[in-house]
Amino acid sequence: MNSNVGGIDRIFRILLGVGLLSVGYYFNNWWGLAGFVPLFTGIFRFCPAYLPFGLNTCKIKRTP
């Protein structure tokens, strides 16, 4: 699995994920669990939604 999330995109996803989880926890709302999606895509540097469109924001070519 090649990385397709890089730099600023990764930081934004991690912050968004933590923010959504925090808001969901604060308001005691299950919708906050949606924060796991951007959090995990930021941590693992892979976004499956980018594949059909051929998007890649990662400048480093990493192979497993």
C-alpha cells in the first residue's frame, strides 16, 4: 500500500480527527466517532477515497 497523503494534508486530517472526537465526547454524541476516519487516514498516510481519482499529496514515494 503506497502512501498518498502527505505533509499539510496529513496534519490537517489528524487535527480534524482529534477535533471531531473531542467535540463528540464533549457533547456526548455518537457522531464524534466520525473523527476516526480522518485520524486514521492521517496516521497511516493512506486515503482510499483518493484512489479512484488518482490523487496523491505525498511527495515521498514509499513502498512497503
